[in-house]
Amino acid sequence: MMETSLKWLWFTVTRVIGTRRICKWAGSMAAYGDTTFAHPHVKGYVALTIDDGLCRTGGCSLTTKVGQLLHEHDARATFFVCSDYLAGCEQEAAALLAAGNEFANHLTADRSGHYHKLAPDALRAELREATTAIQALGQSSVKWFRAPQGRLTRSMHAVITEEGMRHALGDAYCDDWCISDHAFVANTLLRQVCASHAAALTMYARPSVYARVCARAGAGRVDHHHAHA
């Protein structure tokens, strides 16, 4: 039932409303005022971002397959990782970084309805824990943060700014964590990125979804003002 509802929602959003309109509305709210949704002055690139990595099950991970697909299409991505989900994936994580991909802060775990309730000091501790885990893999600095479920408050915004990070979402998405129809997910994302510059997936998506989006993405990677190879 949820999957059917989400497919109807994304059909309506992409065909009738338009994700750019939604992002423009969100950007008018104080907490999201400087959130990066896209790079409107960049042409011919897609900033490809992947959430909730690298593996929360402690077993079967798509990390190696995703890395191979990115390589095959000469594409790089920014992985918004949860530090709790890096355990056991250190070699795969190092391979992604060595291939030119980037890690960004998605806090310690995917806890729905949790982080926006934390006091600033508690949030800062979680944020620093995730940053420290990324730096332990060899990445010297962490520039980007994505709030779990995209839920950002003004208090959270103040903390991430103090920590030297900037909030980034995307203007192309399709709830791939829930929708098992991979053709629908891929087509919906590609319909958005035809006129968009920032696609967001999760580590739940099937490899075929990554393959189709990677082919369109080329060599996109998030940067403060532009996506670049």
C-alpha cells in the first residue's frame, strides 16, 4: 500500500507540480535558506548523491557494485554516510575515496524523528562522531551535511554552520528505499535530471537504478558552486 501511494505521489510531483517548485518553497524557510538543492548555473552535469551508506546490515553491501558502476560510467558521487554503518566496510570505503568519490556527514545512524529533537551540544557530539569516522578513512575534511529525512531546524543549522559544513539536499529523488519497481525509480529520477542538477539516491536502490542514473550523471560531484569532474 505504501509503495503504491509513493508511486502515485512521485508521478504527481514530477508530472504536475515539479520538484524545482518544491525546492524553491523549502528554500524560503529560514532553516533551509542556504541549503544547496542544485547547481543552476552548471550545464551538462548531475551532482549524484547517495544516502544511508555504507551498510546497516553488517553483511551484504552494495558498496562494491555501486563503486564498479560509478567507475564504468566515469562518474563520481558524494556519499552521505552514517558512521555506524561504516563498520565492516572500511576497505570498500577506502576504495570509493581512492576512486575520487567524496564522503559527507549523515550523522551516526538513520533514526527517524530523532535528531531535530536533540539539544545543540548533543547534536554536535553526534556530528563530530560521524566526521571523525570519515576522517579516519583518509578524507581530510567534511564539507557537506544532509539531515536525516531532510528534516533541518534552525538550531541544527546553527550547529552545522559552526562545524564548518553546509546542508545539501537534492532536487531529484524517488523514495528508492521503499519502491521496489526499479524501472519506475530510474525513469522518475531521469525525468527529473533532464532539467536538474542534483540527484539523491539511497544505498537501498538496485544496481540497475544506479547504472541508468550514472550514465546520465557522467562525472558529477557536489562542490560549493559547481559540479565538476
